[in-house]
Amino acid sequence: MARILVTSALPYINGIKHLGNLAGSMLPADVYARFQRARGHEVLYICATDEHGTPAELAAAAAGQDVRTYCDEQHVIQKQAGEAFGLSFDWFGRSSNPPNHRLTQHFAEALEKNGLIEERVDRMIYSIDDKRFLPDRYVEGTCPHCGYPKARGDQCDNCGRLLDPTDLQDPYSTVSGSKNLEVRDTRHLYLLQTKVEDKIRAWLDSKTEFASLARSIGYKHLDEGLIDRGITRDLAWGIPVTQGGYPRPGFEDKVFYVWFDAPVEYIGSTVEWAEATGNDWKRWWRLDEGAADVRYVQVMGKDNVAFHTVSFPATILGSGEPWKTVDVLKAFNWLNWYGGKFSTSMNRGVFMDQALELLPADYWRWYLTAYAPEHSDTAFTWEQFQAATNKDLADVLGNFVNRILKFTETRFDGVVPEGGEAGPLEEKLYADVSEALKEAAEQFEAMEYRKAAQAVRRLWVLGNEYLTEAAPWTAIKTDRDRAAVVVRTGLNLVALFAAVSQPILPFASIAIGGGVGLELPLPWPSADGKAELSKLQPGAPVKAPDVLFKKIDDAMVAEWAERFGGAEQPAA
């Protein structure tokens, strides 16, 4: 049994997340974690709300709340939304909690001890009208690299380049909209990434299991040449800057930069989990405490990759301490909304809470997995969503489960029938199922989500093809034993579908498994089709569940397009 640590990019605290966020981080991480648990491995899936920095302050101000109250409320909202989507976090922590404070301050002191932190005088943007410095997202303007007019002070969402506020052209304050800005001196701490550039490159060279997208983004930043990065900000909300356990002189009104502390929260959230459950967090994170045999998997959208292939490794490697680093980084492209981008700040697209008002979670989980933006950006449309879920879930999976269970209830008294011997049709099915099971396991293991979903769907299709060809409703008229073989095989397919579908469809799998008397979680099946289709005992009771997946009709699509928009959405 392996130990597998799974983390997904921390969702910002500034409002509930949209489906694009879900598709590129938390959902695929959950699917992988569920698969590995079913395989019998010890899995720890960690996530948290990212609560510091300008996004929190700006969102709190817009809500008319102090930032602590705002974060307290939003953490609960985001946690509940994740649970409603079936996200099986072992712990969903908070970057504002004490463990992250302690660890962030520890890393800063370790880096400074190793000569990788220095104080510098910065030229920072100051808003005369707002009477304050404007770090990061308090400033927007035109990207100097691609010309995108709404680039933020820390990163351009269009080209992905990391920025400093002073890089922006035609900057303005996001607090007031004022362009009455000037550059003033302020002191800040810098992480000397240039001193560890060779270490980071060698580290990235060793990460052969990273997704090609993640490696290419990391190398892009290395090839362009790293710069030393400021790791403190002129903000009130965040982790205080300390030195020797006391406020650092001259930094009493400053905090650590959110992108310095946020990745540390993967560790901090694990500490929270350990403190709450009595477990040992160090065996997951410290190489000198047993973490050497942990397989660590990170999942995130491509806009977060630079911080996880350059900035956070600079912190971990630069500390000189034996910390566990990521083994597999799965990066996703963007799920777009009709040619533009899903956007929390612009309220564009469908958000997690809204999605669940429309349909149960498994509809969204299936679509966002089977059509995931893995190897290129993909566009969400209502029409594709309707066609895909109707065909895959209602016509293929739901139809099979409903047909075989109802037939069993009406013609075999609602129990697994006995009698008869498997014939050539079953032998062919065993071979086809074996091949599809092998393919599904390989693709889930490789974190190739589209291919994994296709392999699961292939199993569903095999069941439908078998049932159509074997035709128990015809066989029972002349050969009850032959009909019994087909029905028994079909019921075992139902059990198999519950097991292979549970990583993607956890809620429907409960109903599917329950139809043949099984409770989840179920172990992942072997690649032996004959053995897997021979598990149910004759005489065991079965019961057809309610309709698993109702079809989405055109009237529903028209209503949703009216409410949320669609083709008329402007391109980003």
C-alpha cells in the first residue's frame, strides 16, 4: 500500500468558485484521490482557502465587512460548496490559521539564515487620493508584454507573465479608480531566486512525471531568467513579518506576500489536520520523519504553475531543510465560457452554487472530467453540455441500470437468478471487459482524465451492447436458464459500473451499487473480467433505483442561456 499526498490549488477567498476553477484543480484532484483510495492506498487530500492579500481585502471592502469576518464566512461557504460537489477533502484548511503563520515565518528565517533574503528599497506605486501604497491587485493596467488592458499588479491573466505593479502601463487604483499615482520608496524583503536558479532547474529536470504543460511553463520562466521577488507587502491583512520571533524592525506595518505564504499552507493545512485528528503531519512532509516514500501529487490550472515550479521550490530548496517536494504536477488549461474566460471578479459564467441549483453534482462532475481542458483550452457551451450528459449519463449508463434492474424485478422476483452456464457471448464480454478495465486503471493512474472517462464509458457501452445482443426478454420465453445467465451477468455489470464510476460519479454510484445490495466505497476492480462479473450471489435481492439521470431538454437550456448568458458573452 502506497502513501499518496494530493493537493489542489487553493481557491481564493474572494467569492464562491466558478466551474472553470473546479474543472482545473479541485475536481480532478478529488477524482484521483477517490481512485487511489479505491485501489487501497493511504491517501491524504489537502486543500484550503487562500485568505491573504489584496483579493481578500478588496472583496471584504466590497461586501462592507472587516476582512476577518468576511474570510470566516467565505471559508464556510466554500467548504460547503465543495462538499456538495462531493469533493472528498481529508482536510480543508485556512491559510489564515496559526500553523501557516508559524511555518511561513519559519521559512523566511531559514531562507535569511542561508543568505537568500535581503532588505531592499523598492519604488512602489502610491495612490495620493487613497493615501496608501498599492501592492499587487490594488493596481491594474496594461500588460507591457501582451497589451492586455486589465492586467493585475502581480500577474497578467491573458499571457500568464508574472508582474510587479510598476511594470504596468497606464496604471490605476482598483480601490478608487484613481490615476493620481506616483512612485515612492518603501522597504521590502526579497527572496533571491537568482541564487537558487541552478538548483531549481536541476530540480525541474528531475521531475519527469510532471505534465508537459507544467514543465514547459516552468522552463519558460527559467529560460527567460529568474528575478529576485519581493515577498512582503504594504498591507494590514496577512502574516506578520517577524525576525527571531518578534516583529521585524521597520516592517511592523507589512505582511508577507500572499504568494509566499499560500503554497506553505499545503503544509499548514496538513498540520491543522494532524492537530484535529491526532495524526502525524511530519510523516507526510519531512523526509527525515518518514515522508521519503510519499508520492506527492499537485493539481492546478496553468495560471498557478509558475508559482509551483519556480517560486515555491525556491522557498523549499532554499531553506536547506529536508522537505518533501511534489512528484507529479498535473496542470490544466482553461475551461472557457463562450470564447471568453470564466471570471469570479466579472461574475462571468456559472458558479458552483448556481450549478447545483440547476442539476445534481454528478452531471457537472462527469462533463468537467470527460471533457476536461487537459491538452488545450476548451469552451463550455450549454448545447455541448446537454448533448454530452444526455447521451453518456441518461442514454448509456442510466438506461442500462434501469433496464436490467426493472427486468429482474418483474421476471425474476427481484433477486439475482441462478441457473444456466455462461456461453460464447459471455466469454467475449469477459475479454472486452478485462481490456476496458485495464485501460481505465492505466488512464486514472496516469491522470489522463478524458481517456479515463472514455474507458469508463466504454464499459457502460459494452454492457448495453451485451444486453441488446443477449436479449433476455426474448430468451425467457423459451429458455429461462439462458435468460438467468444474461440477467445475472447484467446485474454483475451493474455492480462493476458502481465501482468504476465512483471516482467521477460518487453520488450516482451509491444508487447504482445500492440497486444490487452494495455499499460504497467499493474496491477498484481487478482486470479479470470473468471474476468481476461473477461476484453477486444467486438469491441476493436487487431493487431498481429511481431514475438516475433525467434528460436535459431544450426548454431547460433556453432558460439557462437566458439566465447566465452564452454566445453573446464578450471574449476576454
